[in-house]
Amino acid sequence: MRRCVASLNRRVWAESCRRDRAWRVGACARALTTDAAREQGATARAWWAGSLAVGASFGLGAWYLATHPGPALAKDVSSLPEYSKEEVAKHRTPEDRVWVTYKEGVYDITDWVDIHPGGKARLMMAAGSAIDPFWSMYQQHNTQQVRDILEGYRIGSLEGGAPPPPEDPYADDPKDRLPALIVRSARPMNAEPPRELLTGSVITPTEVFYIRNHLPVPRIDEAQYSLRIEGQGIKTLDLSLDRLKAEFRKHTVTATVQCSGNRRNDFYAVKDVKGLEWGGAAIGTAVWGGVRLGEVLQAAGLDPGAEGVRHVQFFGADADGAGQAYAASIPVHRALDPRADVLLAYEMNGAPLTRDHGAPLRVIVPGTAGCRSVKWVTKVVPSGEEADSLWQRRDYKAFSPSVGWDEVDWDSAPAIQAMPVTSLICEPAPGARVEPEDLVTVKGYAWSGGGNRVIRVDVTADGGATWHTAELEGVEQEEGRNWAWVLWSAEVEVPGTPGEVEIAAKATDASYNTQPEAPGPIWNLRGVNCNSWPRIRIVAEEAQ
């Protein structure tokens, strides 16, 4: 009888929870997009707010539910039944209902699995078990708002109470990061330098270089490290770092690496998107040293004309609580082309890679989105398919501004590879005070993906009526292999009328691609590839 009553209570309660949970997600999303959250460098937004088990995958569900609001209902968990771990473990499929635990609570998330637009494969890794380790990994979830959302799924309590807390997966992360970095997410660490630090040198100092981590930073013993090369049409190789250095010629390439979400904050000004609220400094240029990927693949026997091999997949040592490693891929023709300069890099700016930047070995794919330059690479796989990972198949794609979370078809868009022409105004600082008719020195960077050279940067302080051509500073590179940005500087006269002055810039590359004027027409739900005119506002006022 007790079991029957408990089962009935559970079904009735689950029905009420379905009406409750969407409202809670919407409320959480709104709470996390306040000005206060922005000031704290909050990276959760609605994406992270809805992540209830496996980090990024749950985030897509949050955005889906945030657009389907419903009424909030009160809840008293004291009358709910208790369940053992063994009972929870039986519920791992939609047919048996998908249950998870968090601390002392038991939750039925079946309905979220069914509507989850991000796919259920990664989400289902937590089925029948505790989500605590995942939340320890993705600590953006540890807010009261997110815990409130989870309570909307609660169906009972765990016998014996909460298990011991999981170990902190970030305890061994590097501690020597530059204090001046602007942290967009602490765990995992994602940080960018103040933009004015980018214009000091064409080569970005390693300690100033932005940090983009998806997971905890692995600690790898260089003496024990081995890179595996395996896959379609080749013999398997296991290469130590010493062997790589001994058997393959060293190459260096000066290349800019940029996060696909760089300048996402300009999209947030139009409409909320999913992802870290990067300013404009999630980009940097370094001298990378290593061996050519193509030479290593050919040593393994890969025929450049091999039928069926279309991609080269990379797997990193960074992994989540379920052992899923970060993975991405590039087209095989780029991997093999010596003019594409794709490296297995072990040096950055003349020194061994640091842990945050991929030590002991990482991939560098010049001219391509930073997410393809996999850090801590442990395996390289030629394949007929691109990497079957969230980061390749879903996370870094762009869609029409009219495409929302209800209708997005992830397979309809290719993964971002080469990136569009972009620029940023780094100096003066927004809000700077100048006198009317003063000459103001405006500085910044400009870059275009795919090896395209930036040929011109134009700057205006009068709404585009007058444009000033900037002076460019960069490194000499071959046409079609212009992997590095240029720094630019222009003297611009401030209008004679006191008041606010908007300065804007636009870059043009050798293919005569020019930045679009506004972010609205290129807005996309993932907030990637923002390359509209950069703008800042300063104030012209008479000296006192």
C-alpha cells in the first residue's frame, strides 16, 4: 500500500512540477541577466542557469524552458517518499523514468530529457546517479536560483541523507594567473586581459594572453606524456614529446588565436544569447613553435588522396566527470596542407607551453576559430566524420537572427572554422574626457581569419561623415598566410561641440570583406562571430 501511495503521489507531484519548472527557469534566467550579475562577471546567464547535470548540454534545455513560462507552485518535500540509491539506479531510461540525485534529494528529469534541444546523450550520463560530481565540475550551477529550478523536479529524498561532497575538480588548477585578467568564469577559468594591454606589442605576452578553458586544467607529466596517432588509413603511432622533437623538424608560426565568442557582449546589447560575456580581448597573438601536423600524419602513412578521410579529430586530456574529453576537428585538407601551418605546438613565445595554454602539447590551427586549436592534445584521429562532440557538432555554430531555440536545426549549419574580419578599439577608454576639437589617438587591433591580410582600418568620430585611415603595425607574412593580427593607430579630431562623442572603426581585408555596421543583423542565439563596428563613447568638455 505504501508503495502504491508513494507512486501515486509521485505522479501527481510530477505533473505539478512540469508546470512549475519552466517558470522557475525563466525567473532564474532573468535574475542572472541583471546588471549586478554583469558587474560580477557572471558567466552563467540563462545557458548556465538551466544546466542541471552535464554542464553545457543542460544549458540548451534552460533556454528552451525559459521561453515556455508557467505558474510557480509552492512545495513541501517533507511528505515525499524516501528512495535508496539502488532504487534510483533502476531509473536510467525514459521508459523507466530518468532519475538523478543531488545531495539528499531525488529528482525525476524525464520530461526534460524528452524536450532537450541539445540532445540527450551527454545528459543521460547522470541518469540513475548523483549529479553532485557534475555540479562540482560546472560550478556555475551552484547558485540558489539554479537549486530552486532543480527542486521543481523533486519527487523524494535519498535514504540515509546526502552522500559526502565530491572532491573539488578545480583544486589543482594553476594559481599563478595574472591578477589583472578580467574573469568571466572562475571554474572553469575563462578570463581576458583589459583591452588596453593588447596594444603594447604585436606579440601578446603569455601571461596577458586570454584563458579559455572548458573543464579543469589537467596536470600532465611531460616525461610520461604520449600522443597517439590512430585512425582510418594509417598505422598507429605513440609519440613521446622527446620523440616528436627528435624525429620532426621544428617550425614556428606567428598566429592570432581568437575565441569564437569574442565581443559577445555586443550581442547581449541587442538581445540575450548563450555563452560567456566576453568583451573584446578574448584574442591574442603568439609565436608558436612545434612540428607540422601534416608531417606527423604522413609519417603515420596517411595518403593525402585517401578516399573517405575528410576530417582530422583532436582529443584533449581535459575531461568532465563522466570521462568525456574535449574534442574538435578540422578538414583533412587543412591538416595536411603545409601552407596552412597547422602545428602540434610545444612552445609559446619561445618558452614551453604553460598549463593554461595546453602544456605539454596543443594544436594550433592558424586563421581558424580558437575552439579547434585543442589544448593538452592526447590523440589525433583521421576520420570520415568530424568529431562527435558538443563542441564540434553544436556549440560553435551560427544561425539567422530569426532562428530561436524552438526551431534551431544544429545539423543545418557547419561548424565554424575560418573567422570573419574583425577589429576592436582598445584606446582611449570608454568615458575618457577630452577637449572639443582635440586630436585623440585611437588604437586597437584588427584581424581576419583564413589567412586574409587586413589592408585597412578606418576610424570615424562623426557618425561616418568623415573617415580617418589608421596606420597599421604587424609582422611580415606571405599572402594567404597572414595568420597574425595588425595593431592600428589613428589621430582623430573630436567635434567642436561639447558632449558625448562616439568613435567607431571598421577593418577591411585583402578580399575586401568589411565589418558590418551593426550587431543586430548578425545576431545569433549562440553569440558567436560578432564582428560589427567596434564603438566607444568619450566625452568632449571644456577644460575647467
